Amino acid sequence: MSLAEFALIDRIRARSKGRDDIVLGIGDDAALLQPLAGHWLAVTADTLNSGVHFPPETLPADIGWKTLAVNLSDLAAMGATPAWGTLALSLPEASAAWIDAFADGFFALADAHDWRLIGGDTTRGPLSLSVTAFGQVPHGQALRRDGAQVGDDIWVSGTLGDAAGALALWQRGELDVTRPAADAETEFLRQRLLRPVPRVQLGLALRSIATAAVDVSDGLMADLGHIAARSGVAAHVDADLLPCSTALQRVLGSEAARSCGLQGGDDYELCFTAAVTSRRRLLALSGELGISLTRIGAMLHGEGVHCPGSGAVHGYVHFLSPPMAAGDQS
Amino acid sequence: MSLAEFALIDRIRARSKGRDDIVLGIGDDAALLQPLAGHWLAVTADTLNSGVHFPPETLPADIGWKTLAVNLSDLAAMGATPAWGTLALSLPEASAAWIDAFADGFFALADAHDWRLIGGDTTRGPLSLSVTAFGQVPHGQALRRDGAQVGDDIWVSGTLGDAAGALALWQRGELDVTRPAADAETEFLRQRLLRPVPRVQLGLALRSIATAAVDVSDGLMADLGHIAARSGVAAHVDADLLPCSTALQRVLGSEAARSCGLQGGDDYELCFTAAVTSRRRLLALSGELGISLTRIGAMLHGEGVHCPGSGAVHGYVHFLSPPMAAGDQS
């Protein structure tokens, strides 16, 4: 660990708040935590690499937000309350300004969920960010992928395809991720790509309602495929019911919007299954939380994900561009 | 997530064993774990980057071992029993052969400590490996850095400087890290660099003896400096008492050996403080565990780390070479 590395860690440590269940925070060989009695620990880990998971020019504050958001989204999909986590940060050069801006985005989201950074590592290397996030969920109440039943409805929160739409605009050179777009619709899509909102409150509320859940990170078809495979049933989706935003449809057209909605990743909405008898509760919940919930299909006997008329459908591939020149490193 | 990424994760998942306290392992949005009642959770995170923390040509099995070893060493320094953890693996290209060899080294060490991989992420990018490791320690029994008292002895396990010695040979072109060395002494040093053994059993035994502990990852002077700073006392080391291996002294000479022992990192021995009244117990423990324990100094009033006659001493800097060409990434 170099002196520069120590200085960077200090800048991050200064932004990390305490919590009653943190016995010892950043600064020893390990942090010490007091888990809640009667709860399971939910643990997830996701990495973002520059040029693979976000455009290389993305502003550090947006990278900070998204780095944590994708992990809190996994906790949301388990019905877990966010608690603590670690950050492994690899940076090409030690830059206090970069770290401070990154921390602005990262801790804005962390603080909103009382999630605390309790450890990590800063190393020199190509820009890469790995978070391991812990949440807690009462015994037996976790949302898993394997509980969907034949006859269950399939639901999704919010709108799908917005992030993929923004990425498509960026790839065509029609979107600058570093500044607000001139028109409101493109700006909405840009925000959906850069600042996804993990559906934590929704995940907690779904503990007693959903039979299975997943977050939409790799695309609806791929992620719903996980529920189908692990539950041993088939998912049938009606593409006409897919919730696509007005912004996406106006900017890309309705055909491309539907394709983004089915296949596009990075929206971090929740896709879940629930019994038909839960419809009324879910519509009430939608009103309470101010999050739209849309019924898009049903689980039936069989296997796989079926979406008549949608053509060939695949999971989202997390590579924005040809692999970066990685040098001779292994 | 690409199909190739799924396939790599499957290869790793196939090597991950279960444990009674793993409610749900790899394969959902998050793993679910049942922490031990009456215990704190110890959490640490360390990243290794190719060309920064190990020579780029290092064999994948050796990288796998070391990736986990450096993290278990942090748990050892807390007196925590290793339990579970996550791995974020960034690879330039999807290679099943590389993953399998990496897993050979990684799981050899994991299995030896009943440590279980319960999640992670595989992404494309320059070779980088981040582990977040969890251990458990009974309430109030953790080894911290801040408990050293004036008058305490300073102890270290094993020998110091071997890994730095091997690195020096490699930098001079006198050591090939990819194959056994011709002579036994150089081979000993090579193993110390590539296959450090985390002092887990020692850490557990020290719970009731040590007043403070740290693992020697950045060099004795730097790491002992953490104990001194956080405990508010000064550390006085007698360089003549430093345990350097015969191999290191024969290969590098006694002057260079001492310098490696004081400043060299990557040995992953434990440095700890204990009351003078614990000397007999520690010598007995050394015999029981078959690990040499050497008393190298004492904690006194004041601050900093003092080592008369050793000249200028600094912490270890984890950069093998000039920073890698990282491209235009941020």
C-alpha cells in the first residue's frame, strides 16, 4: 500500500458514517459487525468496469451512484434491508478530485438507505469498481428465484428498456453522458442509464406477496429466464403489455422501444411472480409507493421464456464495445 | 452478463461446497447466510491486480491461492474463524483452462479452512481479483490494532522478508515465478512469495493472549506503525532480533536480508503485542502449532516505530513496476 493509497482511503473513510451495529469500522485488518438476531445475511457482489459496464467518459459521481445502485438492487430483489458493504476500487492514478466526486454519488445513495461502507481496498490499475453488499432479511422471508408456481402472474415495476435506449443513443453518438440532454425525453433516458434507483422499498413490501423475484439487470427475457429455470416452470410474456416509457417510444419509436424493453439490461426494476389472488394488494402497493406495477404475463407448465411475436430474444451482453486493449497481463 | 460469463461462473460454482450455515449459495440475486449467535462478523476486502500485486506471468493456480490467502490473513489478524466470502474476478478473456487452474489454487486453500465462496461476479477486463472475506469471532474476543499497552512485548510469527527477497530476485531476472528454482533456498523464497500461508490457527489461539495484532502485508515497519498509531504508544524494535530465514540470508546476504525483513511486505505473518507475563504461554503455543514466535521489541511511551541503526525505513509500496498503460479510462 503506497502513501497515495492511504490518502485516498482516508478521503473515503471520512465520508463513511457509523451505525449502532458497527462495532469497528474501516481502519483495522477487518471491520466488526453485529448481525441482527433472527435474520439471515444476504450477500451480493457486482463489479463495474470502465468501457464494459459504463462509457469510459462517464462522470465519477455517476459511476459512484451506479456502483452501489446495482448492488442495492440485488438486495432489493431478495427482500433484504441494506446494511453494510465493502468497495474495491482500482484507479489508473491517485486523484483526490476523482475520489471526491465518486464519493458524492456513492454516498448520496448509501446515506439514503442507511447503508454503510465498512471496508475496502484501493489499488492502482484500470478503472474498476467492485462492491460486496450485505443486507438482512427475517428468517424465511427472503425473495428467491425458485418459488414461482404455475398460474402465478408475472409483474414488473416501473418501465423497461430506458437504459438500453440511452445506451443505443450513446453508441450512435447521439447522447453525451457527461451533460444534460437538450430535450426532456432524452434526458429522462440518460438519467435512467446513469442513475438507476434500486427498488429497495418495493422489495421489502414484496416479502409477503411475491413468490419469486429477480432484478432486471441483464434484460427481462434473461432475468425472467432465471426465475423460470429455478422454479421449474415456463414464463409466458405478452409483449403488448410491456411497460415502456413515453420517452423511450418517442425517441426510438415503438418497435425499437419494445425490443429494448424485452432485451435491454441495466434498468434495475424488479420482475416478480405472485398469486392471482394478490392482484388487489399489488395495485394498492403501487399506489402507496408511487411505483407503477404492471402485469405482463403468467407462469405455466413447461420451461423457458415465451413471448409470441417478439422474434429472437437473448439476454443482455455487458460489453459496450470490443474488449479494451488489455495488454499482456496473464 | 454474456453467455461466456455464465459458463465461467458455472465452472466456479461447481467447485464451491456447501456448509450448514449457507441457506442459499451462488445462483440467486444474493446468497443467504445464517451468522453464529453470540459472535461478531469480521469483514475484510483485498484486491490483487496483475502487474501490481503479482508478476504478470504468475501461474493462475498461484494467483488463486494468493488471492484468498491475503484475505484469510486479515481474518487471522482479527482472531476470526474464516467462514464465507465473495470473489470479483476480472479477466481479459473467457478461458475455461485459466479458471480451472485458478480454482485449483483458490479452493485448495478455501477447503483447508472450510471457507466457502458464496457469490461473486465475473467480468471482462484487465486481470484483477477482489475477495471480500467474512469470519466470525465471539463477542469481545477480536484482536484489534488499538490495544497495545506500554511495556508489552512485540512478537512476530515465522520469518520476515522472504517474499520481498523473492521479488527482488524476480526484478533482477534471477527468479522465474512459473517454475521451481534449481536450488532449495531460492525455491523456498519463491514459495513464500507465491503461496503465503495465512496464520489462521495462530490468530485464533492469540485471542486470549495478544493485546493487539496486525498481519505483515505492507512490511513490518508500516504494519507495526498501525498498532503504534492506533494504540497511542511507540514501538521499539531491535533489528538484531528480526527472524530472517537462512535461505534469505544465504541468497541475499545478511544486510539485504535485514532490510527485506524490516521493510518487505507480502509475508503475511502476524505481528502482535502481548504482556510480559504471556511469554511462557507464547513459547508453549509456538511448540504446539509448530510456528516460530520471536520477540523483537517492546511498546514504550511515545509514538512511531523506532529501530536504531536500521536507517531510513518506509512501508512497502505495492507497485512492482511503473503503472500499467491503462488507456484513457476516466
